[in-house]
Amino acid sequence: QVQLVESGGGLVQPGGSLRLSCAVSISMFSINAMNWYRQTPGKERELVAGLINSGNSNYQESVKGRFAISRDNAKNTIYLQMNSLEPEDTAIYYCNVDQLVEGNRYDYWGKGTLVTVSS
């Protein structure tokens, strides 16, 4: 059973930093794309950052220059470094991967980790 387990969330003051981790139970080399999404009550889940196998990354406009997505294949882990956090960044953050196996695509999600930015 494929598992994605997020960690690293918590309470941080405005202007602070957090690094989210997503431990992945599948081969990182089978992952076509990896993403971080976030969701707040009453709103749809939104893409925050994405990273594809070519190494290209993309970010939601509101986090550009503050957040960075990365991967460590040796540790089977995906990261989201979040700097200069703002109260508007408060949300549950979800890890998502798109796996490609023998021409078939599979989509997996973690259960989320809560980030609260407040003084």
C-alpha cells in the first residue's frame, strides 16, 4: 500500500519559517510529478508548488520567492521550505505524487499537516 506521510507543520509567527517533509513509500524514480497543495475551511484545495522529473518547478503566485519545493531521492522524501510566512499561509498542507508505471498513471495523497501562522 502506497503511503505519503507529511510532517513538519505547526505554529509559527509571521515572518518565520517551516520545512514540511513528505515521506514516500514508493520509488522516487517512478514519480512523474510531485506537488504540495493546501486547503483552508470552505475553500477548494489549491496547488502551492510542483516539481516534475525534468527538474522544472512551478509555484502559486502568492508564494513565489518564499517557498521552495525539493526532493531527496536517497531519503524518499519531498520537501517544502516555507520562508517569510504570512497569516494567509495558514492551511492544511497536502503532499501529492503522480506515479507513472508501465504506462499507467496513479495519483496518491497524504493526509495533510496543519500549518498555522499567527502571533
